[in-house]
Amino acid sequence: MEKTKAIFKTASPYQKDAMNLPVNDLEAALPFYQTIMGFNLISRDDVPHKSAILERDDIQIGLAENGGDPTQDGCFFSVDSVDTAFAELRSNGLQKETSAIDVQKYGDTFWKVFFVVAPDGLCYCIGERQPG
């Protein structure tokens, strides 16, 4: 049987903090992460601003109405299978062209990756380390 869910192994923020990713409207942002990205809502808070902690597999991210610019932030998620992750997000309703998977080199490591821009503007790179 073909595996239908990827395992998200790590979350590396582009800026400083994967637990404080900026969104303009938390309520509007949450459905995308829960429905499309497969995260579970762990906790919410209203102080010092609206925020939520989301979890999937062994990683957590935080969304916050902290005044930051979502278009300048996001995370790199390493996964066990980029093809499975892509298929899973597509089956969850992600609208993305299939030509989006690419191989890129970071330092001495090659990664098979695709990018997802959430409706809130945050950008995510989902990647699988390649041998060699």
C-alpha cells in the first residue's frame, strides 16, 4: 500500500523564530494549516497578541498577530518523502502545479524541494535530502 502521509522531521525558520511566524489574521490563517498542511492546533493565546501553536509529527510552529510581515518569513520543513508530502498536500486541496518539484543545492547538500505560499503570505519550502 502506498504511503499517504509524509513525516515532517524539522522546521527551520527563515528569520528568527518558527514559534512566532507573523500572520495578519490568525482566524483566517488557521484553516489552511489544519486542512491543507495537516497540522493540529495545540494551544491558543490572546496575550500579548493572538497566537496559536500547531503541531505535526515531531515539529511545532507558532502563528502570531505580532505585526511582522508574513511575506518576509516562513520555514523550511525537512520531510521523509517530498513526493509523498506533495501528493498529500494536493489531496488535501492545495492548488499547485505538479512541475513545482525541483532539486536545489544548499551548501554541499542537494534537496528535492517544492514551495508552498500560504494564503497569509508565509512561504514554506518542503524538502527531502538527496543522497550523495
